[in-house]
Amino acid sequence: MKRVLVKKAPQYIGERVRLCGWASKIRDHGSLIFVDLRDWSGKLQVVIDSSNVKNIAKIGLEYVLEIEGVVKKRDGALVNKNVDLGDIEVAVESVTVLNESKTPPFPLDGEGDDIDENVRLRYRYIDIRRKRVRDLIARRHDLMMATRQWFSDNEFTEVQTPILTVSSPEGARDYLIPSRIYPGKFYALPQAPQQYKQLLMVGGVDRYFQIAPCFRDEDPRADRHSGDFYQVDVECSFLTQDEFFDTVEPYFGYVTEKVAGKKLKFKKFLRIPYSEVIDKYGTDKPDLRYDMTLVDITTECKESGVNIFKEVGAVKGILVDRKFSKNEIESLTKEMKLEGAKGMLWFIIEDGKLGGSMAKLFDEKIQKSILKNFEKAGYDVHDGQYIFAFGDEYTRACKLTGILRSKMGDLLNLKDPNVLAFAWIIDFPMFEWDEKRNKWDFGHNPFSMPKGGLDALMNESPDKIFAQQYDVACNGYELASGSVRNYHPKSFIEAFKICGYTEKETREKFGHMISAFEYGAPPHGGFAIGFDRFMMILFDEKNIKEVYAFPKSNAQELMTGAPREVSKEDLDILHIELKKEKKK
RNA sequence: GGAGUGGUAGCUCAAUUUGGUUAGAGCAUCUCACUGUCACUGAGAAGGUUGCGGGUUCGAGCCCCGUCCAUUCCGCCA
């Protein structure tokens, strides 16, 4: 008899079927046993009636079962409206235990959030049976399919680039792979296919994409997987920055609706310059699902004559439409001090004036001016609201207020999980002054074309030069990052010169890039989308590990135990001798 | 590398103002009963080196010091 998935059982009402899966719940009534049989497609109750089934073997939790029986509609009170397939069941005729199972180390019926993550990961093969994990694996497949479909439909060609490649001098720490054939030499795993995709452009591949594995030996974050992760890597020739935006923007809406069934806040992405996004949101990856923009009250604070504001570069505040107790304000202040704030200025609006501990130090005219600033920024100002503000060096004041803005977004439930708010962040500074090393450094991406090209590099002061570089910000995350590339040998070398590299040094590091550019490189640019991060946003997961089938915990894979020691014989083949480390 | 938080039964947690007798509970497990449950129910049982090491004390899960591990953040992430 052909095996059917439980999801398909409704098509076989009145017929005999064979179902295979795991016993996810057992309700034993002695001579009548109910088993919720789970397979990849879902769960279905099967009923083992001892008067119909002979030789019932012991059935334990997570035992692997093969059952044959008749699919039946349930009547009246027997219907369970709370579960999928609760209106049918299978009257079992025979049941075979294909395999037994030890008692699982944790329950599989919840979301798993309350279980120690490391226990889940050590037994990931069991955890995958959890509905949430199964669903994410299936949705990840959907996102991959939809991504390939969209890019393919839009004339992009997927090209696979090498995994064993060379160490790149800039950027993250590399994973190195020793060469057996060439003693003392090492491959590196790619941090991104950046250089290869640019060389593909030189090779005439007009539009490239790849769902590419990337490897970086850096410490993890909640939205940054340690070790390996995936990018949708994209590059196009002969497009300006704006043309590139118009070309790829529809992809995001397509998969957001098709794969997650969610909505876009902006049909056309906002385009916000870096300086503006810092000023208004205090971060270069703002959550634009809600407004609550930062308001400048520097002048007012300075005019108040309060000592602590005399030396600050800026005071930035937000207005929050909610009541706060003294305790809440105190604990918020504590939290913000942990983020590096010196303190938190707060006011309550009462009778059109400001109240709060410091309010008496601000005279009426200044208070009015502060409220006016908030009104001008688009706030609907009224009594009972609170203002929170931070004074510090300008960027720092913005960033601190931005952190509070994000906390308030959570507190006031302003982050609608069914909406995605995309924006291009543009006009990043090309260079940043490195205080420690007392020299200019690349602000972000050394391969970006500066606005104004070679001319700007030769004649402008480095701090005045903007890069043709952009991010996609979405719901508080940096979802993608890219640039129009610096494809002229001369301007490429000149950009590195500003950061203190001689032409000789630059040619040593990027010889293959520069010589490729000397053979007719087309103008090109692109970006890379954080595939796993996109999964997080689409399915409202707070930790990136959830969206991998086999995630790493702090660069360790807890099931297999990778990374592990290897035998001396293996090391000998690779011409490697280990240094003796003191610790561990 | 730095800071915050945490580590008690297989899992999730508790352990009382300031340290006090045998470290408790729910779920899971095991045994028995049960023909309509779907968080089945009822009766019973088993389950612990309180991360590890040291110290203070008559007495430590609790206080102190060290250490390990995890996690979040900073650094880092072209």
C-alpha cells in the first residue's frame, strides 16, 4: 500500500491508507489508545482499538510507527476544532513499531523558547521535529526558490564561485585551510564572493546573482551567525545607482508577499542620506515602521543655563505617548547608562508646560520652544506625554536617543510584525578619520566608487567625499549592503593612496583586480542581501540561529562538536605543528 | 579582550526578611487501572556531587574569592 502524508489523509476518507511517522502524543485508555502521529506534513490522531488490533506492541513517545487503517470523519463532539485535521482520524488496523526511541530530552510541543538553547542544539535532530523549526526549514526553502525564480526571471544568471580561495587583506578574519599539495600555503574561505563577482562583470556576465555561503571568523550577535552564513550576492553592469535600485527593489516586495504573506509599508523604498538617518533615528538601520523621530533641543538646553549641558555637542530627544512611573524612569535611566549615557533628561507635559525633576530649571519660554520643536517634527503633542533626551557629543547623543527610540517602539508595540519597512540608506562618507592610527580609513567598503570619481579623490578633502554606497535598512536591521564599484585602475589606486597605501602596496594586494580593470572593466555595482537575516525579518525571529537547520553556537556546532582536534597524522599530512597553548 | 545576566532533577522553575533539620513543584519517565481522549484522568514510584575549586561559619544552593560554561551587548564584522 502506498504511503500517504497525514496532510493528504482528508482525500482518503473511507479508504484504507498507510501512514508513517512519530508518536508525538499518546493518550492511553487501556484498551483504547489515541496516538497523535506526526510526519513532515503535520499531525493526525490515530485510534488503536484493542478489539480491532491484535498484538499491540508498546508504543512510547517518539517511537517510529507504520500504521494501516481507515480514514474516518469524526462526528459531533469528537471533532477537535483546535487542531488541524481535528475533524478526521484513522481507525487503526495494524501498527508496526519501525524503531523505538529513548525519552526525548525536552518537550517538542511548544515553541522551544523556554528551553536552554544549547540543549536544543545538542539534540538538533530531535528539535527539528518541533513545528516551529520544521516550518522555518520549509519557509527557507520557499525563500530560496522565490529568490532564484525572481532573479532568474529578471535576466540574472546564478554563478557559483570558489569556496577555496585566497585570504583577503581587508575586512573580517579569515578561515584558513592548509594546503596539502603546497606545504606552508593556505586557502581562505570567502568572506563574500566580492572579488569574483566583480571579475565576472569584467568577464561580461551582465547580471549575476548567487545564494552564496560566506565565512567570517568573528564573534556572533543575535542577528549575526558565527562562522558561516548566506548572502544573496548580486552584481550588475552598466547601471547607475538609481537604475540599480529600480532594478532590484521589486525583489523584496515579491518575496515579502509571496513567501511570508506580509505587507510593505512603502511601495517605493525611502531613500535617506546617512547623515539624515543618524540625525532623525540615531542609527543607520532605523526601524521605519513607526515615526518617533529624534528632535534637537540643543539650543534650549544650552539657553537654560543648566551646567551639565554647557559642554555637550547636542541634546536629542523623543516624545513618548505613554505614562511612566518614577520606577520605570529610574530603570530606563539605568539601562541607558549601561549603553553609555551619562544620564537621561526627562519631562512630563502638564497643562501645556513641562514637569519633571529638571523642569524648574527651564523657564517658560524655553519650555514652549522645546514643545514647538516636537510639534514641528510631526508629533501630536498633548498633556500626559513624556519627553526623554540625552546630551552628549553629537553622534553619541543621536545614537543613545536612537537606542531609547527602539526600546519605546517595543514598549508601545509599534513594531507591527506583519509589516516590512524598507529604505535605501545612501551617501555614506567614503573615508573616516582613524583616531588611533592617525590616518584616513575606508568608511565602509574600499571597492566603492566615490561620488565625483578620480577628480574628487585628487581635489577634495577626504571628509567631503561621499561614496556611491548604500544599505537596505528594514525593521531595524541592515538587510543588504552594496555599492557602485570603483572600476578605474587610477581611481582605485588613488582611493587606497588616501588611506596610506602606496601604488605598489595596492597592486600587491589587489593585483588581479587592478589588472582586470585594465582590460576593459565595465561600470558595475551591486549588493549582497543577508539571506538569514531576511529570514529573521520575514518570520519575526529574534535570533538568527533559529533560521538555520544546524546553527552554530559561538562558532561551535554542538551536535558534531566541530571544531575538534585532529590526529597528529592528519596534521603531518598538512605540514602543520601545533603551538602549545597554556589555557584550556 | 571588556561589561551585564545566568548555571539547582531529563525539561521549566522554586527554596521564605539576614545562612538553619531530610533541597520542593509542574511536565516528562516507570508501575497499576481505565473504550472517546486530544494539556486524558486516577493511584503509586523513581529521579539531585545545587557548573567546578577553595574560603568564612557550629552550619552554605544562599555569603566571599577564584575558575569554567552559556548568553546579550561593546570591541570586531571590507
